Amino acid sequence: MALAALLAYLPGRHAARSGGLVEVERWFNRPLLLIGTAVVLVVASLITELEFRTRRSLIGFVGGLVALVCLGLPLAVATYVFSGYGGRVDRFVSPNRLDRVLTVTNVAVSIDPVYRVEVVAGSGWSARHWRMGVWDTRGDDFVRVDWSGPDQITVTGRKTLAVFDVRPDGSVGEPRMSPL
């Protein structure tokens, strides 16, 4: 079962790259959940294999149980605390194609937002996301993002302007940077 949890995580990690499938990433890119489950299952299987007739096996059982609690509890608390941050902030549909959406997601685990900007091309299970970059608001390099043309996206910062061209397949070209 632990191997199954790890194998389920691999397609999600692969889909998290630019050009990956959106739904596969959404369902399977859960490292904390899937890798944590694998670790708990391995520790549980090791503990259940112990013979409890000797003093040594009882010490091993208690050691494994303490390790499971000491590693699992802080991980569960961290997941609960940081789960409130992040998430999609905004989305803009392309002016000429309904199957292209510009998404802005807060990926920070702190109070100061850090925005990941992507273009999602397609719909359903065949939708792919194309990363344009990550902008930190602390460095004053992100003000807004919008569709500046039918196949063009502009990311406006306080000091620079980045213009991206969207190709026919939905992928994003290299940015053209210019100072403001």
C-alpha cells in the first residue's frame, strides 16, 4: 500500500511542471498526504511485524510508536496551520477564446503574497497549464496581470513590464521585458 501511495504521487509531480495536465496535478500532486501515508504505512507494517514476547521487541514497539507520533503530529499541525494560505486569487478568460484562462494563484505560506501566473489551455482532463512565472509582492515587482490582446498577456510591475505571447497550442513564449 505504501508503494501504491508513492506511485500515485509520481504522475501528480510530473503534471505539476509547465505543460502538465491540470486535473492530474489537482488530484495527485499531494506530497504531504501521499508520502505521509506511505511513511505511516511502512512504520505501521514494521511495528506489526515485531514479536512482543521479549523486552527488546517491546522497546522497539514503543520507539516506533514514539517516532510515529513525534514525526506525524508536527506534520499534521503544520498542514493544518498552513492550509489557510494560498489558493487561486483571480482568473481571467481570454477575450477571443473561452478555452484559455489566465490564473493568478497565491503560493506563499506567509502573509506577504507570492503570485504564480499561469495560462490554462483546454478544458476537462485534457486541460494543460503553462507557467509564466512567480512574482513576489515584497520586491514591488507585481501590480497586476491582464490580457492585453487576443493572444498576449501583460504582467505589470512597479519597475518592469513583461509581455508574453500565447502560441496557438496555448503554451506561452518567452517574455519581452521593458522598464517602466
